[in-house]
Amino acid sequence: MNISSKMTGLALLAVSTASAQNLLVNSDFESGIDSWITFNNVEVSQDFAFDGSTSAKLFNPFCGADYCGSVLEQSTSCVPGQGYDGSIMTYVSSGDAFSAGSGNFLVLQVAFYDGAGNFLSLGESSQINIDSALDTWTELATSATAPGNAATVKLIAVFVSPNGDPPNDLGAVFVDAASLEEGEATGPVCSFDALENEGFEDGFDCWEWFGNSFAVSDVYSQNGTGAAQVYGEFNGNENYSGFFQDFDTATPGDTVTFSGFAYSDGNDSIAGTTNRVVIKFDWVRADGTIDYGASAEVNISSGADPIAEDQWVPITISAVVPGDASLVRPAIVFVQGAENQGGSLWFDDFTFSVNGGENPCSNETFDNGSFEEGLGCWDGFGANRFASTNFALDGSSSLLMFGEFSGSVNYTGVTQDFTNVEVGDELSITASGYTPSDDSVLGNNNRVVIKWDFVDAGGNVIYGATDAPLINGADPATPEDTWVENTYVTNFPAEAAGGAARAVILFVQEADEGGAVYIDAASVLINGEVPSGGGGGPGPDTCPCDVDDDTICGFGDVLAVLSDWEGTDTDVDGDGTVGFGDVLAILSNWGPCDDTP
């Protein structure tokens, strides 16, 4: 044997191993679950181990809902553009195997998140399921490349179950020897700054897709050779297929536009079916939750209103970014009806644009009171607030709100702020509410009110102590299927000087009771006028005796009153007629206006 060659080989192996550093801590679970985050049913086990004496066991979460997961994950920082390789050893024991017909499975993911914790993308392995080998260790592996704005990478093992009922109640997967290493880039580096691969020339690179969505070459294309085809999943239920990209270049109040081209093959049309295809915007909040319904969608084609066949047809949608949106998500969604009928649509040459910095929303104007722009220009809180076309008083859209069913009192609402206010200004908000008889709040304690809150110069919120009821479920006089209007008026308080007035429409759910309320035709007045860039109407007159506007209550004002005797223009005391009372009011406040009450 050539000893020197053998030693050289060992040295090279050592260098290679060292360069592929495992980024995980406690990857073999010899220290239990330390450094790992778990959800639902994950526990340490010494029944089986691939490396050492301990492994982690994942099994059905029994969470009482459809498709819950038991999760084992660990995260670390990542480098944009860097590839990451994840792997884990898995074991299914014949003594705790999946039952026949079980839908349980375990999958390994390498997932990426931005600096705010928003999910970006992932790579996913094959599954461990009912068809996997028993009583043997099987490796799951996956690779993915960190997107351009990625800050964190996670290795995630998730045990997924359709439910906790037979045949899904049995079975567990043991995992050990987890690894996350830097590797080769496995795909394009995509950012949230601009639309990429707009013509699908690179397949679905930089697009996220779901359901039956495919990037296809050399069949139909508006330009180049690529296009995307979308159709239903034929799963026996209503289902959704489509694709999207996310963008962080727009801010709340910006108008965003998503445009492209659609094509219907006359031999594969959805005409006459219950299928439909829409172009829409969803909004990703900073906490990662998604607002799917805040903006009205635009129909591209449907069975009842199909697109022209055998030609490329331009499609577009515009919307105003709502106040709580962190990412803008333009999307194409194919909705296949429960009848599972056929037909498909093709897409190509998309563009995405922002309004170039001109923000149609302002803290000095009231905007979108009829919700025709979805929830654009409205800030909000609570998850269950949506733009809806179910009922409308003014135009075709309204605001739909209902409770969060959180187990305690909860609040859902929308707001607009106004900074063009001064102490003493009169503030008025008006809105109309509607509760439908088939989803009514009548008979429970849910209610919707309109009110004003305030923000002081330091940014602290001062909550208004009173409000005006719009729809009150506890009031037996509340009508169903009828629009009801109310107005609330107050004044801007001294403690909020230098801050803002906040118009509020608020849904209050007291005890997880059902029912929904629709809101429309909202309006705001400041000193009796619609707020504009310069403010509302004139504020309270702090020197009413100065009728000649020389900042002094004096002889000029007396002369002006005498010249307007029994008129109305110089009515100082507010009794509706100019007379002796007005002269006395001037004499009582004689002197410079700064010294008058």
C-alpha cells in the first residue's frame, strides 16, 4: 500500500469536511431539543437513533383542524445569493407506522425570510409517507438559493396530517443527524425590487406558483418562446391555481399596476363552465399574514363571460396600497368550480409599476370613502376587514368587517389620520352600515361605531371617550338588510396639539358571536368642509368682535356694526341680528384680540 497516498487522501477528506460546516447546533439531538424551535407534537426519543443515542420524534398534532403540522426548526443568518443544502435522516418504525390509507407525511424544507421575518421562498424535499420504507434510516435532502433580500435561513422538518381521525391518527417519524450547509446556488437570485422573468423565458424562476400552473415553451407566447398555463386541479372541490411575485418598492398610499396578456385556446376554453380567472392584488403584512381581500379583483375570463379566443388580450389591474401592507403581491388566480370542469388560460409579458412617487393618499385629505379602491388610503387593525362587492350603497364596493373569534373582546377597524387640524376644530365623521339577514349581528353584542381618536405631537394615541353607534346587535331596533347612517361630531382637543385627528370605524366583538357588517359612503368634515391639502373650513373665530379684521376690537368695529344695523354680516354676539348686543360685545372685549377671551 502506498502510505503517503493514503495519508494524502485522508488529509483532503479532512479539508473537504471542514469546508462543509454544519450551520446547525445540536444537530443530533444529544442535548434534547436545545437550540431547536418546536410546535405541537415533537419530543426527544431514545427509541431509535442514527447518530449517538437520541433522536427527535414527530407525530400527529391532533389540533382539531384540517392539515395541521408538528414542526421542528432551527434558523441562522444567511447570505443573499448563497446556496444552502439541508438534509436529515428519517426513520419510520413498523411498531408505529402509518395506517393504511393515511394521508400523513413528513417533509424537509430550507426556507428563507427577510429582515422583518417575512417569508420569501423555500426548497422542499420528497416526502416520508405511507409508501416509505420501514425500520431503516432514509435521508431527506433539499437545496435552495437565498433570495436577494434574504436575512435568515431555516431548516424545517414538518409532520403534516389531514386531521386527527383514523386512519391519520397513527404513525410517527424519528429524525436525526440534521444538517444545513452552504452549497452551490441552485437557482436565480430574485429580489423584491422589480418584476423578473416577466415573459417566462426561464420557466417559473422568480415566480411563486400553486396548483396546476406551468411555464411552457414553444406552444403559445406573446413574445419570445415562453408563457404560463393555468388550469384546475380536478380534486372534487373548488380549488385554486396561479402564480405571483412580491414587491417591496411600494409604500402605503401608492398606486400599483400589474398588467400582462392572456390567451384562451378555442379548443380548451372555460366558456360555459363554472370556472373563472382573475387578476388581483394581495397584501402581505409585516407579521407575515396575508390580506387576500382588501382590493377588488378584476375578472379576466369566466364561464359566463369568457375572454376572446385564439388571440392575446391585454389585462390590467390597479390598486392603492393599504396602510398595513409590507409587501405588494400581484397575482393570477384560476378558480375551478366544484364541478371540476375543464379549460385553461395562458399568460405572458407582465409588467409591474408604482406611481412614480405620487401618493394619492394624504394626511390632509379624506380619500376612498366609498371603498371603490379597496382599502386604499385606510390604515387598519384586526384581520377580518375586506373590500366586498356583496352589498354597496355608493358605487359597487363596501367595507366588510367581522370579529376575530379570539376568545375575548377584540377590535377590527379602519382609520384615516388628518394633520391639518388645530385645537378647537370641529371634526365630523359620517358613515352608513348594513347587516344582512343571512349573516346578521342582530341579537348579539357585536356592534360597529364611528368615532374620533387623536395622536399627540409625540405620537401617543389619545382614545376618544365617546362614539356614535352605527350598527348595534344588542339594539332590537337595529334593522337588517337596510343601510343605516349616523354622524359623530367632536372637537380637536388641546392635549393633541401639534398631532393628528384620527377618524375611526370600529367593529367590536364581545364574545365570539357571529355576524358581519358592511360599511359604505363614509365622509369626513373639518369645520364643516371636506378636508383638503390646506385643511378644512375655517376654525373657531377666536376674536369675534374684530369684524373689520384689524386684530383690534375698537371704533372701527363699532362703525362696522352701525353700518350693518339689523343686518347679519357683523353679528358679533351670534343672535342672528346686528343690534345693541353686538355693540356691547365689542365694548366688553375692547382692545387687541390677543387680550380678548
